[in-house]
Amino acid sequence: MSVRVPTLLLSALLLCAPAANAQEPRRAAPEALGLGMEGYPYPAPVQFLPVTLEGQDVRMAYMDVKPTANANGRTVVLLHGKNFFGASWKDTIRVLTGAGFRVVVPDQIGFGKSSKPAIAYSFHTLASLTKKVLDTVGVKQAVIVGHSMGGMLATRFALMYPETTSQLVLENPIGLEDYRESVPWKSTEDLYRENLQATEEGLRKYQRGYYVKWKPEYDEYVQVLYRQTLSGEYPRLAWVSAATQTMIYEQPVVHEFPLVKAPTLVVIGQEDRTVVGKGSVPPALLPKLGQYPALGKKTAAAIPGATLVELPNVGHIPHFEAPEKWHAALLDFLRKGAK
């Protein structure tokens, strides 16, 4: 038997029903990313070096990328920053291999596709492991390039292995000032607990500070960090992140810049104001810290014979924000080293 719906009631029901295309499409929930970044694409094949650290068998990931143009017989090593990994150098890898360079790009232990052991992290250990990668692939001498935390590591590498370091390039390195003198100390346990509270918006807000002008493509590096927080093993990564922040705080290289022997290029985005542990700094003191225009000049003056390239209107990551200027400065310096 058919049922007739009164016209007024039918009209009311139609008005209340949502239109098929009126709702905004929901963004799909991000998929958790494993601590080894399984499934995340790298720009070149990834190899692994097995090593033992503090009784733990771990693997260090690296890319060894051959030149795509006529090989010039030289090798460049690219060292990533704390919130990044080897694949973030993809554009610089392409430019360097296209200019005839062999490029070796490690994921430091604790980062990227490498193992995440709970160890006492040190720049000496990371530098020695980077040297072991070079020994494994048969590289006796290389240009060592470091960005952010990688700049501190590159400096330590150059100090430990001057015979291996043909040239040194520091791209907006952190550690140009001794954070112990102005940033309140926090225990690794406290930093770990803070990391456990990480949110997508908090990570994005932090990374926005890297740039003069935010672009949608930068969000990829927010998503990598956020998706790892969704992993069941995230607490282990949170601990590693805390331990490496302790490493940065407690193991400065700034006082040793005068001991660097390699020809050095210092590239500084002039709008960078990065300070490790910024959230703990008293507000009255903060404007005096992270002043990269002054810190860049001071660093270049401290390293014997260093060349300084200042990039106006650029923040903490020139190879993202001003790739043409960054690559031009890098290639020009590398070519001078070939003479």
C-alpha cells in the first residue's frame, strides 16, 4: 500500500536534507609513517651500512649517487638538518650530479631511514659513522656540505678528518653561538615529554618560522614528522629527537671555528632567526639571539680564509627558499676548489 506524504511535510524534509555537493570534502586522515620511513620515496636507491653502537646492531642509510653528466672525479657529501633527512636534498643532488659530481647523502643514525637507537648521541660519533660510509664506498676526499644541525656535524667532521675534507660548506648552520650561555638547560627526559605532545599544527607553526614566505610544498616536511607521531613506535623517535637536541646544546663547535683548515663557504639566509630551545629563552633576551646576519659575519671571520655569501630575504633553508641562488653560490665555490 502506498503512503502519501503531505506536501508541506515533504518540502520541509527536502529543505532539511543536505545537498549532495554542499559539504566540503573531508581530508583523508594521514597514514602513520614508520620510524624507518618505509614507503617514503627517496630520489636515489638507498643502501645500508651495518654498524654496532653501544652493543646495538643498527643500520645507517645512505645514497651514493653517480654523476649524470661527464664525471669530474669529485665527491660532495650532503649532511641534513635535525628536522630533515637525506631526501630533502633532492634538488641539490640533481644539480650536483648534473654538474659531474658524485654525491653521497647519509641519513644520520637517528634520522630518516636509518636506525633509531637509544644511545648517547654525539657529533663525534655521527662524524665517525659518516667517515665509515665514505670508506665503504671508496671515497678518500670530499666536499662536506652541512645545513642547520648538519653544519655543526660538517664542522666536527672537518676538524676530525681534515685530510678527507677538501672543502667545507655551511648553509645556515645552527650552533653559531653557544646556546649554553643563554638558553636554559632542560633534561633529555623533559625534552622527551615535550616531544610526546607534538601536534600537526604545532609542528607546522615551528617550521613556518624557517621561511620568509610559506609555500604549500613546504608542508611535505611537516607531514613526515606528523605522520611519524602516529606510529606505535613514536615514543622511541621522540626520545631520539630529545637526545639529539641535548647533543646540539651540550656539544658546541663555535669555539673551534679558528681550527678549521679546509677552504670554507658560509651561506647565510639573512632573515633566519633560529635559536635552539627558543621557547625557554627569557623574552627580554630573545631579540639578542639567532641574529644570523651578525652571526654569519662573525663565523666567516673566525674560520681562516672563509668566504661569506649573504642571501637577502631568505630564511633558514636557502636550498628550499632560494634554490637558484644557493646552487649558484655552491657551484661557484666548488669550481674554485678545482683550480
